Amino acid sequence: MLNKEKEEMTKATNVVEMTAGDNSMSAFDVERVRADFPILEQTVYGRPLVYLDNAASSQKPRQVINAMSEAYETYYSNVHRGLHNLSQRATDGFEAGREKIARFINAGSDDEIVFTRGATEAINLVAATYGRAFLGEGDEVIISHMEHHSNIVPWQMLRDEKGITLKVVPIDDDGNFLLDEYEKLLTPRTKLVAVTHISNALGTITPMADIVRLAHDRGALVLVDGCQALPHMKVDVRALDVDFYAFSSHKMYGPTGIGVLYGKSDILNTMPPYQGGGEMIASVSFEETTYKAAPHRFEAGTPAIVEAVGLGAAVDYLEALGMDNVAAHESGLLAYATQKLSAVPGLTINGQAKEKAGIIAFLMENAHAHDIGTIVDRAGVAVRAGHHCAQPVMDRFGVAATARASFGLYNTREEVDVLVEALAAVRELLG
Amino acid sequence: MLDDLRELYQEVILDHSRNPRNFRHPGNANCEAHGHNPMCGDMLTIYLSLDEDGIIQDAAFEGKGCAIAVASASMMTQILPGKTVAQAEKLFSSFHDMCTKEDYEPFDTDDSNGEDEDAMERLQMLSGVRQFPIRVKCATLAWHTMKAAVAGDGECPLVPVSTE
């Protein structure tokens, strides 16, 4: 580890010491956090950048960027192969990323962490291996009405291939997951429940402990799309007792191009391989090939080595800040922003579930989401406008597009104020 | 901040988006296509009535979209009646250039008659999108769909529009 990085880690650790036992807003030093993110220093159209598109992708702290640069500059090589010094160090760095992730989500072992290209590939991996091997005609997969396309389409493809039945848990008008309705959908034919932990389109936090308990009572496995949860709250996969948990690095302050499938070892090791190639084999002859155990069985080819190092650094960063502190900060922002935005005339918040994360999707009278996005952009504010890759839930609310502000650990109340001011310009221009 | 935005959201455009003209499903349309911008979910259906000589007698539309997409569709349906398909396509080409090219010259009279010049003058209202490259797709969705309708494609999944 570079001395500079050590210093920065110590600096971040100090924040935690300062805030021990105290989750108040003032204790979480957001200005010090912001100083870690070089990209936030810029202006756009002459206005300070206000980045409120964290649910799409988050920005990267210097600690992640530096860790990746250090890897490329000092110990980059291929992993798990060479006998030489660099290959050993690269393997150590890569596997350290796996260990950090395992610890961060409290997996039972490092072998339960499969690296993928992202959450999308993680879900597709389960559909293509577990799904193809163990699900057949008439078996049921249950998803919810507020899934991202990445947790809908792989199951539809499996339905078309294997004849499984896809069932959808409804939500209410506030975006709450309807647990009673879910319970009614569970049958002895239900093999898998695949639901989001936090909806990217509505901000709803689903009642995961209950979802898992009810599924397991019926003998079904549970796969969770955890993309929006990992960066924002403490996730303990063993306490939740989920069978699979999928997430992307780039939404949790790490690099693009890498994600994770957590799976219970005993399940992963019953699943056939995903792709064939190097890295995933025990031995190969033209007659027969035997495969390694998980996770390597699912990691054919040269993996995203430096990205794993970067993801590990992102985990270090989040742990140093403390996920409880991050969650408390964002929960304060959500409450503040909800109150401020609700006071904007003609604005409606889409998704007002009882349990919500820092995502606010909204509509305005006389202003289409795109027009809102374009206008606030000129005030330096980055929001998402569109269907958020979750068209079925948009249809559920009868809207084609919403504007969405989604918060990260570096956002401030002042930035919420800038958004609210920019929305006044929307009203001024579009009436 | 507001200058570029005022250029984009001119009163005429806001009027067309709030009160779109020819927003209906005509019974006698013999060409139609469904245009969809998968990036944002905007959807427009364009209906055209072509006579035997290939002249557009009526143009109308339905759908959902942002102010720019709806205003552009509304203005297009006012401009098209009386034009041949070839003229309509040529207008689209000029309009596309107007939306994307800094050096676009509004009134190249070499090969256009007075009517087309007049149409281009009206479409000039939408030229503010040049400063907002991501919004060019909104302004051209109706025109792409019109082109698909006359070509008999039915569906028009919008391919990303080059902003070069």
C-alpha cells in the first residue's frame, strides 16, 4: 500500500473515530468526503456540478483511482498463472478484492464471491446455470413489479427456453412491496424468488427478511438484486439468509466492468459452469474436462484484475466511513429533499413507500421529465430522466418517464437547494 | 443559464406542446408507423393519408413525449399536407441538418420552391436543439417515424441519430 494511500485511509478512519456512537449529520464530515472525489470540483455551464445521478452510477474517490493506478504502475500482470513475482502480487491484489467484498457483505467464505462484469451478468449467470440445470416446465420464478430490466429479461429468456412460469408480485400506489400478495403467489412449484433490495425507479426498500423467510418455508431459493442497496446501507447476506446476491461495483464508488454474484457455497458448487475457457478448469483433455470449484468455475478467461483491486479499495473506503454513518447521512438528505421537493408547486413524487432509500423520482405538471433534465442540467444539476430501465413499473403508474434525483454519500443539503431552485426555472420556462 | 433554454423552449414550441395540432387518429390514414425512442420511452404514432399521386393529403399523430418531441410532431403534421413524399423526405433531410450542423444555411434556394422555404422557416423554431445534442432525437422522432410510415415499415425503432 502506498504511504499516501495509508495516510488517506487514516484520514478517513479518523472520521469514524470522530463519529463513534454518533450518527448525527454534523458528525459525518461531508466536506472531507467531497474532497476525496476529484470530479466534484468542476463546474458545468459555469455552475458547480451537483451530481444527483448516483443510482445510475456513482463517482470514484481518489483512493479507488490511486489503488488502480498503483496496480497498473507497480504490480500489474495476469493472475493465477505466472510463477513470477508480478503475477503473484497481481493475484494477491485481485484476491484481496474478493476477500474485502466477502467481509463487507459477511459472506461465509471468499469462495462465495464470484466476479462478474456487473449485476446484470450476475443475474444472467444464475439464469443460465442454475436456471437451465434445475428449472423446467411449470417451475415458477417470482419477481416483483418494480424490477430493473436486468432482473426481468433473463427470466423471460429462461421462460421461453424452458417453459418456466414467471409470476409478478404487485406493489401498491406508494410503491410498497405487497407481502400478502407475494405469499399468495408462492406454491410448491416456486423454485426461485428474484427481487430487488431497493427499487432504482421508486426508492422502495423491500422487506427482504420476510421475503426470504416465506420463500424458504416453501423450499424456494432467493436471488436479490442488491445494486442500489450495497452503496447505501449495511448488507449482511448471512443475516438475510439470501441464496444469491448480485451487485455492481460502479454504483458503490468502484470501477465499471466488474460486479459480484454472492452465492451460498453448497448451491454454487452444484451449478454447472457459465462459460468455458481458461481459469475455470481443473484439467482438460480432448475427451474430458473437469471444472474447478466455485468461484473459479464461473470465472472463465482473464478477469477484471485491476477493477477487483479498485472495488476492494471502494470497500475499504466505505468501511472507513462506516456504512451506518453513510446510511444516516443519506437518510437525512432523503428526508430534507422529500420535504423540499414536496413543496414545489405541481411536483409529485412517484414512490412514497414506508421504507425508502435516497432515490426520489418525480413528475411535474406541464413539464416532461426530459425537459426537466435538460433545464436543470444548465444549472449544473445531473439527474436522470426516463424510464430507468424499469418500464413495467413505469406502466404500473401510467407514466412514460420520470425525473429522478438519487443521492450518494457526497451529496449535501445545499445541493438539494440548487435542485429546487433549478426546478423553479423549469416552472418559469414551461409554466 | 436561461438564454439557451429560452432559445430551445420558444413560445411557439410551448404552444404546440401544450396544444398539439392534428393530435388524432384519422379513419382514412393509409400509412402509419409507430416511433419509439428506447432511450427515454417517448412514443409517437404518425398517420398519413396519401393520394394516388403520392401527395400527402392529411397528417396526424398520437403519443407521448417531451415538449420538443410533441411540438415537432405537431408542427410536422401542419407542414406535410400538400407535399409529395419526396418533398417530405427532402424537408426532413434539411431539418435534420438544421438540428445538427453549426454551418447549416437556412435558405439554400437552389433547388427548393417557395413553399419549402416557408416550411423551413417555421421549422427554424426548433433549431435551438443544436445547442442540446442529446435532444436532437426528440426533435426528429416524428420525422423518422413519418419516413418509416411512407416506406411501409410500420415500426420505427429509432436508431441513434448522429449529431455530427
